[in-house]
Amino acid sequence: MNKNIFLFLLACCPLTIFASRTITVSVTNPMNVTRADVPIIINLTSYGTVCSALVTQNGQEIPCQLDDLDKNETFDELCFLADIDRKEKKEYTITLFDEGEPRPYPARVYAEMVLANTKDKTLKKNQQNNYIENLTARGDAAYTYNVQHHHGVDFESELNGIRIYFDERQTLDLYGKFKKQLELKETQFYTDDDQKARGYGDDVLWVGQTFGLGAFRGWDGQQPTHVKPVKTRSQRIISYGPLRTIVEVIDRGWQAPATISQPSAINMTLRYIQYAGHRDTDVEVLFNKDVNDYRFSTGIINVKGSEEFSDKQGLRACWGTDYPSTDTLKWKRETVGLAVLVPRQNIVSEEPANKDNYTYVLKVNGRQMNYKVTYTSANESFGYHSAKEWFDYLKAWRKEVESPVIVELKQ
């Protein structure tokens, strides 16, 4: 071929060639139960620059997600979800590219922060649209609870919906669903009459000063303490999905209770990870230094008249019915099942139930601890409708948590 013709054709039909690396990932289910939407996380630090990725299994494309955890414009982790039969082993092929953009997939999770008091008459009642993703308040701010529209960051999977109050309580409040679907973008935690008529869910828990669902707090030797005083309090969204959302609550300069007489202030980051297809939420508690001399607490609210379950090994739950709001003329009584699962090695004591909480006193060995929270609403068409059903589910859930799939990487 004439050289000039070849150069002309190349200019008219440029080829996009991205450098790539391929990884084979083997996933084995050690349990004799089928498991769906199992998170598989690949650390990317040893693979250079990653701008996009493709995951396949037997030639079939599997949705994946790239996350920049420290917000430095570099992806740190790749996530995909595996469906795997009992005792099954599957192989996945991951191709990492150093150019391009993350591939788009349908959203299965949602997260939102939005400022209150938008004056936009085109919006529905109780809806706001001043979206943000990072907010910091000074420790002497007067009343941060009302700064955000739904009082703090919220997030959801198809099965659940949670908001975290932007104040010293940092409580997890709950949204109960009738159907498996994403709803918070439309309802923003405040379902109107038309949405209710179409089967949308609503707030199902009154939390007050309690733990709600597994809030992480201090411990003064006798009772839980709120996260105050602090120099600053922040909330931010790290990842919006489509397979997992990650949000953080950051407390800088927290003067937390300690077992020593003159403790120094500590910085704490609470990272909440919500995976698609999951009703449970992962909680990572990260500190800027060793906190062996401090004591902390978590637990669940003692819903009025609730029935308690504890396996005395870190799993504590309840099933009960109460009004989700002080406005009892508007809200009907709601029945919920709640649970928290903390590692045995972090438990100092399991406190007797009082009128407010089922409490664990905790220690953190070093700078980090992780735990899980989960809940159900009896409104669910897909969930649990008695204490026995709920507690039986939790026992099976714990077995799955403690029998993770085996992940092996082949370069």
C-alpha cells in the first residue's frame, strides 16, 4: 500500500489503544448455602494507574466499581459482587486500563447530602435540591441537626435506608420499605401521601438520645456519652455506587472518656459501607493514634416492649413496636427488628438492658475496629414478620459473616 494512503486512512480512523493488565480472581464459597451479592474487593495499589476496568465471568460482563477512598483522584479499590452456589468455585477475569472512564452500570445503591431550606417552588413538599458531598461544622456550632434537609447524610440499598444525624448523637435512624427498590432520591426520608399510596416506605424508628441502630459513642464508666466536645464534625460521601456507597463521619479533636486521668483529644472517622443487595451495613472505626486507654460503646435502642436476643458472643438484637415519631397523630406504630454484631475481642462487657439501650462496652486494640449493623421492618413484603423469624435469620447471618468466601488472585 502507498505510504501516503496508509497515513491518510490512519488519520481518518484512529485506533484507541489502552495499556491494560489482566488479573484472574478465584472465588470459593466454603459454605453449603448459596450466597448472593458477595462483595469482592481488589486493592489496586500495586497495579499503577487505573482509570477503568472490566470484569467478566465465563465471557459475561459483571458490573464493577472503582473507588477513590482518600479523594486524591486515584482509584484505590475495585469492587464487584459475586453470586456463588454452595461449595462452588468461580473464576473472574479483571482487566485494568490506564485510560478511559469507569464503565456505567445501573445504580443499586444511593447516597445523598442536601442542605435545608431550598426556596424552589417547583419542588414537591419536603423535597430539597442543594446537593453537597462534604460538610464540616465547628465544634461550637449552635445546632447542626437542622443544617441538612434530612438531618444528615443518608444512603440505601434496595433493602434498607439509613440516615446519620449531624450532631453529637451521630445516631443511625431507619427507613422501612415495602418493596425492594431505591426510594430516597424521591422521598428524601419524608414520604408524602402520594408516594405512600404508591407503596413507598417511611421513617420507622424513634431514636431520641439512644444508640438507634449501632451508633458508636464514648463510655464514661457508667453510661454511653455523646461524641462531644469536638473541634470539628464532618460528614462526606466517598462513593455513590453503583454497587456500594461509602460515607464517612469525621470527628476531629474529640475529648473522649478514657481510663487515664488526662487523656489527649483524638480524631475518629466512622466509615459506613452499604453494598447492593444487603440489609446489613459495615462500620469501620478509624483513629489517628492508638486508643487502648479509651473506652467506647455501641448497641441498639431498647424499642418499647421489645424482645431481646443475645448469643453472648457479640450478636445482640431486639424485636419490638413503637411510634416512629413524637407526632402520634400522623404516624402509626411500627414494628422493627434491630441487630448489632461486634467482634468478641473488642467486648469489655455486655451491659444489662435499661429503658434506653442494649449496650456493649468496647475497647479498641490499636487504631481500628470493624462491626456490622442490620435491621428489618415488618412492613417489608420480602423480610421478616416475627421475633423468631428475625432471630433465626441473624444466627444464619452470623455464620455467613464468619465464613467469608476465599479469594485468590493470579497475575
